[in-house]
Amino acid sequence: MSKLLKLSNVNLNYTIDNKSINILKNISFDVDYKETISVVGESGSGKTSLIMLIGGLEKVSSGNIFFRDSELSKMNEDEISEIRRKNIGIVFQSFYLIPNYTALENVSLSLEINKFDNPKAKAKEILDRFGLSNRFNNFPSQLSGGEQQRVAIARSVAMKPEIILADEPTGNLDSENTHKISNLLFNYIEDENASLIMVTHDNNLANLTKRKITIKDGVISENK
């Protein structure tokens, strides 16, 4: 069986004031189906940039990224967007909910865009699964931080993606909500046989994954 995701000698460079800065250097690793991976390292080491590349939100400077047998790094934006919408869920530290949409509308929107049958019914089902059945009609400003992140995760998994990319998903939450969100996320991953790549500073959270990748100065220093 082929790998779900494969990175081969991936580099990301930025040019600032005519000076080239190497953000990620020769990053190579595979992700199996149903695998959970945490990405750890100091701030500025390139962890978030890695998530952005895998999600197709940034373009590689060189190297290759494959999703199944399709090379993301050679696709145009429309082709990448199609794969991202249907197969990749992304959760950020900031919730990025639409402020004038209710929790239900925030989740159902992606289903509507993808022409899903009965999008609001499906959105209600997901929100209920995440313990938010009493928050369907609340706007983000009426929700706690933990509730907003649950809505954001519900939105990211609405299309049942094969892989979830999570960038510090509990970074803005207190310890109680961190525990709730991590349980919710890992239970979902297990129930749906999805894969997870999660950037985190939380060692307790990182230890829940099957594998831990450490990035230092843009280079993988450990992969075990």
C-alpha cells in the first residue's frame, strides 16, 4: 500500500531585502494511513510552515509533496483546493470562525460549498457529536474559547478528511479545555480511521501520538 503522504527533500525559502532565508531544509518523511504524528520544536523552527506546505497553503521552493500518488507540489491552486476541501482538514490555533455566522452556519458552509446533501442536518450531527447541540444558533462572540475551537474542529472534519493538520490546536486554551479538545480530537481520529499531523508545544499532547518529529532550525533532528 502506498503512503498517505510523502515529503521528499522539501525546502522552503523566503527572500527578504534581497536576502534568501531558509525556513525548511531537506524535509523528508512519510505518513501512513491512520497514523498520528506530533511535530515539536522551538518557536521559529519552521513547524507552522510545514503545516502550511502540506495543506497547500504555501508552495515548496524545491522538493516534492505527494498525497497518495498525486504530487501536490506540482498542482495549480484549483487542483490543490479540490484535494484540500475533500481530503485535508486544517485546525489552527486561532479559530478563524466567521463572526457573523452562527456555529451551525460556520460548519454547514463548507458542506454547502461542496454540494453536500442536507448540509445543515450534517452540521448539526457533527456539532452534537462534539457536545455543542445547545450552541447551534450562537455566534462566535457568544462562545467560550473551548467551544469556538470545537466548532473550528467540527468545521475542519465536516467532509470526513483522511488527514487532519492541527497547528497548536490547544495553544489558546486553559488546561481543562486542552484536555477536552485533545480527547475530542483523538477520539475522532480513532473513530474515523483518519491520520493526524499536529504541531504542539505541549509535551503531554505530543506523547499521545504514535510518532514525534522534532524540528530544529528548519531541519528534522529527530523522527521516532
